[in-house]
Amino acid sequence: MKRNFLAVLLVLIGINQVKSQDLGPIVIGTKHSLHSDILNEERAYWISLPDSYHEKESYHKRYPVLIVLDGNLHFKPIVGTVNYLSSDFYRSWKIPEMIVVGIQNVDRRRDFTPDKIITVRANNSGGGDRFLSFLEGELLPELDQEYRTAPYRILFGHSLGGLLATHAYMKEKSPFNSFIAVDPSFGTWDTETMDQKLNTLTDRSFERFLYLATANWGKRNIRNRDRHVRLYESLNSKSKGELPAKLEYFENENHNSVPIIAFYNGITTIFEGYGISYRDVQDISHLTQHFQALSERLSWDFRPPEHLVNQLGYNMLQGRNETDQSKALEFFLLKSKG
């Protein structure tokens, strides 16, 4: 009996020692705030920097910016997804590393609705353009000043956030280059309202990329889903060339379960081709043409990623003939130009 008691005591002591070994927190981001003169209030936001951001060999790098609406809900899973798809540690390399910024909510009904919603009781809806002015005129300049940002920006929104992202996509001027609108709430966009918005559309929108996700709510949401399809088809008919957009329906996901899987599909759709394998690169001309096509599709200059150029260069350097070795130099020179 005494031996059993001692054994249990030792186990408990061991568990206590394991619990007491606090080696520090796992940090995925930092908290910040900015006083907005436009909104006349303090706005909180969270930032996650790429793994390579503080590495000495990466001090020359600048990173695209991903703005996440409803950051209090979506920041953590989206940061994890972006990190997994872009970091050298995981070697997935399907998208470039980027700075992720999650905006914390104050009043999403006010901030995410571009149009005034008429209800029996008074409400403060319709502040979407003011909120976009805050993002464009205050937050983005703050980020550009404090961090090594590249002027390629992505806006992610779900539900009412998806409504605002779609509205921002359709505006003539926007600092955002790509938009991920997940199951946007188009309840106020009836046929007449949508046609009015489509009639004011300019060619500027078609220089941006739009990923539109729609979920399965069953009979509850058929009307909203039909509006997603109608918008996409209207955009496609108005586009003079191939529409830089994608509409995807998630049969097995509802409004609440769709955001993260739709984000994964959306961000990898935007950067489709970025993760080309070194095995599929024929020569330096093929590589440069591949990323030139990607850049033209996204209306921004995306250079071949450093890890890919390095891999191609060292593979050529290890070749058995002088021709391959001379090709290695071409890849390393390409890296230096980037």
C-alpha cells in the first residue's frame, strides 16, 4: 500500500513539474490601436508579421498586406493558414509571405453596410464608405510608415464584411488589389439596387481580382445565393476580357463554417501559379514568362520567390556539364535583380 502511495505521489510531483516549466508564450501577433479622426474613435487592430520579417538576410524584403475584417473572429485561423502556405519552415510556398492585419469590431452593422437600411426603428447602418475611408486614409498609411509593406493589398470579409469587400471591389478607386468576399450578405441588394451599382461600374474594377464564396444554407438562403450568382454573371458579361474573378459554391458548408475553407481556396486562387515547382521550370525564360503572366493577371509585379531561384540555381550548379553550370549563373543574377 505504501509503495502504491509513493508511486502516485511521484507521478503527481512529475505532473506538477511539467506544468511549472513555463518557457514563454507562443506569439502569433501584436496588439495595436489607432485614433481615427474619420470615425472619431479609437480603433484596435492586431498584426502578424511573416517568419522572415526580422531575419537579417530579409531586411530588403517588402510584403503584401492582408486586411482581415472581423479580426476578433478570423485573425488567428487566417494567420495560421497564411503562415503554413507561405513560410519557408513548411515549404508549401503556395502564396507569398504577407503581413496580416485583423481589424477589431466596434459596430459592424454601422461599419460594414455601404447603404442605409430602412427599418421601423432607427439604426446607424450605412457607414461602409466612412469605414473604407478609415482603412484607406488612416490605417494603410500607418502600416506603410511602420512596416516594410508592398503596395499589394488584399481585403478579406465574411457576411456583412463580405458585403463591404464586394462594395469596395466595385468602387472606381480602391487601394486594394484583390478581394475575398465570403458568403456576403446581399439582403439589401435587390435586383434594382444591384443594377444601379453595376451601371456605375468602371473598368478599374476589372484590374482587381475578386474571389466570391457562397455557402449552403438550404432553403433559408437561396435568395442570397442567387444574388451572388447574378452579380458574378453580370460582372462576367461586362468584362471586356477574361474576368479576373472566381465564384465558388460550398455544398457542405453553411454560413458559419465556410470562412476559413473559403479563405484557403480564395487566397490560393488569387496566387495560382505562384507555387510552381522547380521541377516544372524548363529554363530561365520559362520562369520569367510564368511570373510575368501571374503579374499581368494580378496587375502587380510579382518576382520569382527567392527560394525557387536558389533551388534552380544550385541544381544547375551541381550539373555535370558546363552548360548547366553557366545556366546557374543566370538564375543567381535573376535573384540579385529581384
